[in-house]
Amino acid sequence: MAMPQGGEVYMGDLITGDDGLPASEVGIWAKEKHKFLSLYVDISRGARKKWLGSGKAGATYIDLFCGPGRSRVRETGEWIDGSAVAAWKISQEGGAAFSEILVADLDDESRVATTTRLKKLGAPVRELTGSAIDAAMQAAKSVNPYGLHFAFIDPFNLESLDFKIVKSLAALKRIDMLIHVSKMDHQRNLDINLQADESALDCFIPGWRERINRNSSQQETRRQIIDYWQELVKGTGKRPSTNWELIKGSRGQHLYWLLLVAENDLAHKFWNVTVDNGQGKLL
């Protein structure tokens, strides 16, 4: 297990997967998260095809918190693919395979395991080292600026969702970002984040101390924080979706939101279709 660094926290030791490579244990809700990821990749295949082929700029998949690429569901014992592996498989099945897969994880063992699994599947994978912030900067500088790009940003907490990540990737002209925002962290650690000299909010929403009224009710303060994050996103030239998909735990506890950040109207239409097909509850 990697030690916490730069706000990125790894949840639990790695185990041996059903294919002999390192794997992780996850809650059953991870299946729902990957369902929405796979649906979006599949629904957007027609648009992606236009960027694929000889002489074209390509379509890249970017995963900044890729994990080991294989997980065992804690509640059922079922083995499931990690996000990058699932995205590659569904893009192949839809006849619009990504032209490049970029994977990053601060834990070297996890990142290498995902890379190994993808290579076995014939994926054109490339590793990005360092923190998610470093990886986002590398990705933005190294991909074809004229291509079509899709990033899955799946951190463990608000601090790991450093706004520098979104800002770096948003500099790309054509990029969609499917982002996990931790509602549990947002609720459970609100008082700590508001009072600490060095707060997770400094990473998540830089400049918040001048914008958030800390004398408001907890509910109002939470709303202000999310509103300000969306304002920062819009300042990059991209915009967050109006549909924030709430992922719940096995006991009904609110865990996190999934939302799309994109500039293109068609991308937002794809996300709306994804949510409808996934039969999720909209907020």
C-alpha cells in the first residue's frame, strides 16, 4: 500500500488478483461507478470514430487514479475490471477503440499492474508517473492537441481532487472529464476543513477563504462550496453537467457524485443519455 502523499490516499493493502497480478478490494458501489463510465464510453463511440484512423488526431483515454486494474467486490467476492481496463474493453467492443490509454497512480505497484493488464489486452497504454497533478500536466502536454480526449478522474477525497488537475486538462481544446466528487468527505469533514490552517478545500477550491461564508449554516456552506467549485470549472472554459449522479453505499449512505465536465453540447447530451440508461437517480 502506498503511503499518503500530496493528498492522495490509498484505501487498503493490495491483494493477489484472480489473474495473479496485484488487485484491490472495493465496495459493491464500484460496480455502479464503472457502469456509468462504460455506458458513457460506449454511447460516445460514434463521435470518437471521427477522430480515429490513419492521419487523424486520435482519441485518448486518461485515467489519473487507475488503481491496479482489477478488484474483488468485498460484499460478494466477485472479480471486476478496474476503470481503465473496463474503458478499453468497451471501446474495443464498440468498434471505436481509443488510440492511446494514459494511466497514472501514485502507487507504482498499482499503476504497473494496470499497465500489464492493458498490454495483455493489446491496448496502446502509456504510464504517467508522479502525483495526479503531475500526471495531468504530463497528459495535457503530451497528447495531440487536435485530438478528442476523455479523462476519468476518480480520487478518494476532496483534497485529491486538486483543482490544478481540472485546470491542466481543461486547457485541451476537446476533452470530456468524468469526475468523482466525494459527497461523504464534503459532509463528514466540513467543520475540520473550515477550521484547519491547511485545509483540503485549499486544493479543491483555491481561494475559498475569500468566497465562503463560514458563519452560514452547514447546509448553506456546503452549497456555497459546490457552487464555487462549479464557478471555478466554468472559468476554465468548460462547464459541469447539470446532472450529478449520486452513488450510494450498500446501506444507502451517500458516497459521491459523478458528473461530466465538458465544453461540447453533444458531450452533455451523451451524459444525460448515460444517466437515463443507467437508471440512476438524478439530483
